[in-house]
Amino acid sequence: MKVDILNTEGQSTGRSLELPEEVFGVEPNEHTMYLAVKQYNAHQRQGTHKAKERGEIAGSTKKLKRQKGTGTARAGSIKSPVFRGGGRVFGPRPRTYTIDLNKKVNRLARKSALSQKLTNGEIRIVEDFTFDAPKTKSLLTVLNGVSKANKKLLVTSAHDKNVYLSGRNIPKSGVMTANELNTYAILNCNDLILTESSIEVLKSLLSK
């Protein structure tokens, strides 16, 4: 499928680019996209939660009261979960939330997300550009010229420090390289803006 290449002002350059069918023309697989997003969200969790259980509470081991004759339930330790300040029953412990996903599944999820974006008309191709110095206003002008959507993601072929720093503090927008692009990032934006040279990088990564 051919897509017009836009300049930094959002106007057509008169050139078009043939997007690789094996990356942007697959049948979207919703389940693989679900798994990839689930994996991404799981990896954002630190898993450092911890609550002290009965054996970890600091306190006296003296028996609180005599065994019989009190008229209430027997109690042997102030650390019991029954009492205030006691240990927690089956409290959370540090753990990892990492989810393993096959490379082929992850690759199919990204191709499915890209194909879905293209079908919905939410992909823009812009000619390669750079800045002499980091300037948020300059990148904001480019993004607003190319797309009118609220949430935008700019994908470059390689890390450009000035472009990255320019887009670091723009609300609801982001900048990442084609190597870093993941399914969650693709689906989480309204418009995906790809630089001309990033297409070849995506093709080499996903058309395996």
C-alpha cells in the first residue's frame, strides 16, 4: 500500500512510499496484541511489595493470659494476626511479574498493531528531519503540522538526541526509535508518525 510522504509542515512532498505488505498488511491478531500489552503492563510492576507475617513481627513471646478460665478464646502470642499490631496472614511478598512471550508472538503482535493502525488511517509518514539543538516548540510545530490527533508518537530510525530531548516533555506525545517500538506504544497513540527511514528498520525487524 502506498502512503504519501509529508514534509515537516504536514504538506505532501509529491512522493509516496510503498509500505511492506508483510509488516503493514497482515490480518490483525487480537489475541497476540492482548498478550503483548499484558506483558508490557506486567513488566511495569516492581514487585517490591512486602508485609510482615507473624514470624517477622518484633514483640514479646510471653503468653498473654492463662489458658483456661478467662471466658474468652485462648491466646498465646501478641504477634497473632488476631491482635492489632500482629502479623498479616498470607501477606504480599516480593515477586517478579515477568511474563515470557515467544519472539514470533511478539513480532506478530507488533505487525498486527501496525496493520490495524494503517487500516484505520492512523499512520503518517514524514520525511527525515533533525534539529541543531533541542527545541520543544520546533518539534511541537512538526507534530501538529503532520497530525491533529491528541496523542501522537513519533518513531525515528535511530536515536537523535536533539529530537528526543525536544519531545521529552510534550504532553500525550512521545518519541522513540523503531527498535524500541512495542505493541502497547503503537496502540496507545491516536496517530503513529513514522519517519521515512524508520520503515526500513521496521521491515528488517519484523519481516522475518
